[in-house]
Amino acid sequence: SGNKTTGGLAGFFGAGGAGYSHADLAGVPLTGMNPLSPYLNVDPRYLVQDTDEFILPTGANKTRGRFELAFFTIGGCCMTGAAFGAMNGLRLGLKETQNMSWSKPRNVQILNMVTRQGALWANTLGSLALLYSAFGVIIEKTRGAEDDLNTIAAGTMTGMLYKCTGGLRGVA
């Protein structure tokens, strides 16, 4: 097919140019690709993937279940709460110490507000995410189904439990 042979490592890495003819590439679907990569001499027939890339154990799902996603949800909510709380603490700290001059006591008060508010919000949102994830996993395992009803029920139960400290009027 007219391939050039080059000696040494240059030929091994394809630096000599593969020189494929149009007859070699006839019938190869090239959707949005040039016949050869400008950087590597690669035959595009080897790049077509018609099977899955990963081998899964027998009976395993291709998507993550609610229990696996719970860790991401809880961690993400904690980090979001910490970031939001830190920004809120900075706002409150600057507002409460606006009459003070820039000094070490003012910096300490602002830093205390940032850390206090960050921890408070991270704890609150992390606790809510933990409740939501636990309710979601329990409902999914009880019903044996993965659908939107589980999400709605978990969110409703989390909100009701969060507001139940105010009594039945707080829940309603």
C-alpha cells in the first residue's frame, strides 16, 4: 500500500509518514475526521468503539445508585455551606466592625465571624443532605424502585423532620 519504511525509532513512532492510499481507507466512516491525524499516523479504523469501555461485574448497574451518590451529595452540601457561610461571615464581620480601624482585634473578629458562620452553614447543610440521602436510600430499598417518587418523598420527609422542632404548626 505504499508505506515508507524508516529505520530507527523514527519509523517506530510513525515519523516517516504512513502514506495510506484512498483505496486503504475506502469504506471507513470518517465523521468529522481527516483520514490521518496531523499529529500521529493513526488508522481511523482502530479508533471506532462500538462496545462499552469498562467491564462491569455480573449484575452491576452502569449508573451509580442512590447510596453511592449520597456521599457526593453530603460532601458537596458541606463544602457549599462552608463557602456560603464564610462569605456571609465576612459580610457580617465587616458590617459589625466598620467603626473600628484596621487593626489586629478587628481582623480577629472578622476571622472569628468567617469561621463561625462557615462551620454553622456547613453543619446545617451537611445535616440536611445526610437526612435527605438517608431517607432516599431507605425509601428506595423499601419500595425496590428508582424513580422520582423517591426523591419527592425523601425531600418531603427531610423538610418535615427539619421543621418538626416547631411543633405540628411548623410542619404544616
